[in-house]
Amino acid sequence: MSLSSMSMLMPSVGIWEYFDFARVLMVKTAHFIDAIIAGLQNFQSHNPDLVATTTSPHFLAVAVGLISCLLVAPIPEAATIEVLFGWGILNFVYLGTLVMTQVDNSIIIEYWLLPNLTYLATCITLTLIRRLFISPLRKFPGPASASYSNYWMAKELSAGTFSKTVRELHRKHNAPVIRTGPNEVSVNDAEAIVKIYSGKYQRGSFYEAGKLRGHAAIRETRSNYHHTIWRRIWDKAFTPGELKHYAAQTENATSKLVNSLKKKSGEELDCTKVMDEFALDLASQLTYGEDAGIQDGTGDETYLDSIKKYLSWLAFYATLRNIPELLSYTRDPAVLTSYCAKSESLLINRQRNHPDSHDITSHLLEEDEESRRKFQIPLQLAANTNLSILMGTAVGVTLSQTFKSLSQQKPTQEKLYKELESHIKKGGDLSTESIKSLPYLTATINESLRLHNPFTTGVHAVIGEKGLDMGSYRLPAYTQVYVPTLTLMTDEKYFEKAEEFIPERWTDREEMVKDKRAYVPFGYGIHACAGRQLAINELKLVVARVVAGFEVESGDEEDTEWKDYGMVRVGEWKGRFKSRK
Ligand code: HEM
């Protein structure tokens, strides 16, 4: 049985029930409108001039437009579908009533179609006026087009240029807050992190589009109730005992990588491809108990490409929140189904062929002891295991860029090699446990996570109903905010020589980290990375074994393509792994 057919067993509400409800409402409204029209006609016969303007259908449409804007405006998150549904049902009732009581089509056009257009024009005009001239966010600098539409942000995100553009804007305006959408601001302020992401903060609407086939994974859920339960389930997958189990698998996978690099010693390789494929196979191994067959060519070679296409698609639609809300009622687009299908087929294969496998999925299948709840719907489980794969590929993004930095900074690479060599000479080995406290290796990974982090856009949140006072600026209630990680972690205010790769800032040059609060590679608060320690272990192990075994050389000095679609994807860079023995 496929995952989608299993989900069809879920009860659903028939759309016809709404129409039936509307029909009853229509009959009642018809009587009511009849009475009003009769009253108006009576009033009109006594006050012809006044009535000519005030009972004009257009005048009423403007008044209704004004009232609905006032009602919806203080709630920036009014659900699109609810607003459209309310508008649709009222129109349906009103139109039905007119059709039942009027035979002349010109009256229907005059009293229904044209006032509706006036209504929409009023709402659009008022919304633009509010966004441009009344919104309290208007005092923050930012691109003019971003203040009236989310399209600016959607375009930047889907082009993969968003994080760098936001950084430029913060630098250009020398401002902690930049307006990047009608109700959206970027806050580059280390002090704001604790205040924005403390407690059970509300996630931003950005995550709504991250639902896969209608189901959110832990990172995308905006429900604190679900998140609390799901996080307990996820955390069981990363206890110290489980991390040891994954460490053994990571060591095996890394040994295979090292052997394969030895065979290609000195050859020019696309290092990004090497690391991306390794990370995807490892993520699949840890999540489903079996690698995805990407490195040995037995798996789906389009998998990595489908991730990139999905991320770019998601970046666009997640920002235009109203569209994904509507899209969720239509068939999933090909880019989404193709992306989901890859991970789902690995999950189905696991469930069919080795259901007792000891892996991350085995924990996600467990019940939460406190609430006795679990991921019951197959698609909910699939969304979460898919997230595990996506997060696993994030490790590849950091690895690829780290090796590029090391290839360009020979002294740093040699210093790291010397530390590893001396560790081995002292009887140490290159296992996860043995290398975990090596200071220069730890510093190198810290620096990689700062400069080569895969999540540079920042975590989206909503300011609470009281607003947030930061002293020199105030974020109004219900504003959508994010702390732009790339801007923050490369800000001279917080890190000296902020754009340079200097591991020493984490060892004997501590003064180069001016404010540790700005170092948030794994996020902050309740949604901070659940797989943090796993990711660190993987990064340390791969970097240690590759640097101990090879000299990493860069074959091209040009900048590597770097795109941030909410998660970074790196383009090809040519390099060589020259065996040291
Ligand atoms: C270089 C590697 C990684 C980095 C830098 C990283 C960073 C992050 C960040 C910044 C978040 C918060 C995102 C947000 O709130 O929108 C996050 C969430 C998460 N990460 Fe990671 N991550 C990495 C690897 C991993 C790995 C290997 C796993 C294991 C499966 C993992 C599992 C998760 C999960 C489950 C969440 C969602 C947590 C929640 O919402 O409560 N991550 N990660």
C-alpha cells in the first residue's frame, strides 16, 4: 500500500455539506434581503437624493471593504482560505438570492458583479495604503518594493541570493532592523535572539509551506502542542547511547569514503559532489538503516537534484504564504512529489524489508511516553524521516565548503594535520570518541559552522501580542521576524575579521569572538537542532580522517556558486585529495 493511499483512510469533511448549509442560509437571507429592499424602496420614495448616493451598491461595497480591512488588518495572519471562504460563501448566498429574486441580468451585474469589483479594489487600495503609509514597520529601512508585497523576498529566496542581499542591506543602512516584507523584518541583533526565540515562541508563517503532502515535520509545525510531543520523540533518537550507535555507522561510511578517495588520489574531483553524495548516503544509512546507493551508483541519481529543485520551489512559495495555503487544496506539483517520492520509497523499503532496523526511524516509530501519542499517519512519519534526510545533507554542504577553505589555507590544514599526527603518535586513534576533544579540530569545526553554515536565512518567528521592546527599536505585535544567521555570524560587531576562516578564534585568539551570543549555528530555543551532536560528530570525523590521510588541494581559485534557498546549496569546485602515504 502506498503512503498516499494509506492516508485516504483518514475521515474527511465533504464539500457538499458546505453547499447544503449555504442553500439553507440562502433561503433565509432571501427573505431578509426582500424585507430590506422593500424598506429601502419605501425610504427611497421619501428621500430620493440622499438614497441615490448612500444606497448605491458601490458605496456599500466600499463600506464593506473598509470594514473587512479593519477586521482583518489587526490580525496579520488571518488564514487565506478562511477569508476567501467567508467571501465566497457570502457571495454565493448573495448571488443566489439575487438570481432567485431578480430576472433581469443587468440588475445582477449592477448589484453583484460591479460592487464585487469595487469591493476588491477598495480592499487592495486600503491594504497598499496601510502597508506603505500606516504600518509601524514603515520606519525601518529596506527595499521599497518589499514594503507592499512579499514578492521581493520570494524572488530573492528562490534565486538563492536572499541571505547575501539581506546582509548587504544591513550593512548599507547600518541598521539592526531591515523591512523585507509588508509584515516581515530581519533583526541583526545578538541581544534579540534570546528575546525572540525564548519559551514557546510562535513559529513564522514561512513554515506552513514546508508541509509535505499536507503533513508538517517537527521543524515545520507551528503548533507548540505537537512540537512538544514530537520533540520528546525526536530527542530519544539522539541520546548518548544512540549517538554511539550512529558513530559506528559513520566510521564505516567514512572508511569507505577514504578508500574511494585513495583510489582517486591526486585526480581532479568535483569535491561538492563527493561530499553531497557521501552525506546523502550517510543520512539514509542513519535514518533508514541502509544507504541510498548514491555513491556506488545503485540508487536514484536524481535525488540530490530533486532536493535542490524542491528547496528553490519551497523558498518561493513559502514566502508567498497565501499561495501555498491555496495550493494545499490542489494536487501536489511535480517538484514536490518527485522530492517526496525518493525518501518515501526508502521508507517503504525499510518497512517492508528490514522493519527491525536500529536507526532514527525506529525511534520515530516509538510512542511518546508522556502523551501516549506517536506519528500515526504514515505521511506524518514520512515528513519527519524526510526531514532527517534533508538535515543529513546539510552536513555535506558544510563539509564541502570546509575542505575548500582548508585547501586555500595550507597553514591551517597543516596545523590540523600536525594535531592529528601527534594524537596518533600518542596512541590515539581516529574514532569519534577519541578525537572529540582535540582542540584545533574542534576549533576548525566551530569556524566551519560559523562561516559555512547550511542555514543562513534565519529562523522565522512571530512577535507576541505585546510587541517586543529592544530599547533603541520596537518590534510591533504579530510582526514576522527572523535573525539572519549569515549577517549575524559574519558581522564585525561580533567577530573580528568576520569573513575570514580563522579557527584560532576558538582557541588562543578568544578576543576575536567579541560576542558569543552571536554564534548560533544550530539555532536557539525550543526548535534548536535536535541532531546537533550527531552533526558535530560527523563533521569532526570526516574532516579528521580526510586531513589525516590526504593533502587537500584546490584546482580552481574562483568563487564557488553559493545559493541559499532557506538551506544552502553549493556548486561544483574542483579539488584534489592527494594521499599522504
Ligand atoms: C551541519 C549540520 C547541521 C546544522 C548546521 C543544523 C542546524 C539546524 C538549525 C539551525 C535548526 C533550526 C532550524 C529552524 O528552526 O528552522 C535545526 C533544526 C533541526 N535539526 Fe539540524 N542541523 C544540522 C544537522 C542535523 C542533522 C544531521 C540532524 C539529524 C537528523 C538534524 C536534525 C534537526 C531537527 C530534527 C531539527 C528540528 C528541531 C525542531 O524543530 O525542534 N540536524 N538544525
